Amino acid sequence: MYKKFKKTFFNKEFICFLLIGVFNTFNGAVFSYLYSAVIDNVNLSFVAGYITSLTIAYLLNSFFAFKEKLSFKKMIKFMISYIPNFIIQNGMVFLFYNTLHWHKLITYMMAAAIGVPVTFLLIKLFAFKKKG
């Protein structure tokens, strides 16, 4: 089991995914914050920022982490793979911003840092699954 875990998470693909994730965490937080200047609802601005950063993440992961050709089908699978992550993150925005009244930028950054291993597995096994 340890070998399978090590093979899955200690490789170039996962490291690249993490680096893209760090960049995308920044993108998601910044885009959400920028959208909040024109969208009066913090949760809606988070959704808009999330979708923007997810599109960028698909492009970067296709080119660099998984080295796959772009396709609409893979993009849809990629976005579906992020649904559990989105639920966790949006729940955190609701809890920490709406309920506990933390600063929205801190809330966005914290929310974006959750769910990385689960999301990686879903993307690897569902969106960018190698045939054969």
C-alpha cells in the first residue's frame, strides 16, 4: 500500500500538479477578489473566480502535468473532477466568511488549499485517464 501511495503522489506528475495548484490557488483568490469589486455577493464572486481559475488550471494541467491534447470532453471531465473540491471550498467560504466574518481574501486562500489529494486522484483517474 505504501508503494502504491508513493508511486501515486511522489512523482513528476503530482509535483507539477501541486505547482500548478499553488499558481491556481493564487489565481482563484485574486480573481474572486477582483470579481467581488463588481459582484456584490461574495459567494458569487467566489464562484466566478473559481470557474476562471479552473479554466486556467485545465490548460496548464493539460500541457504540463499530464501532457494531454486539449479536448472539450476532457475539459468537462476535468471540471467534474473538481466538484467535490468546489463543495468543500464553497462550504469553507460560507463558514469562514458568512458565519465567522473572516476577511474574504484570507477565506479564499484557505478554501483553495483544501482537497488537493482528492482532486488530483479524480483528475488522474477520470479526466486524464490513460488508455491501455
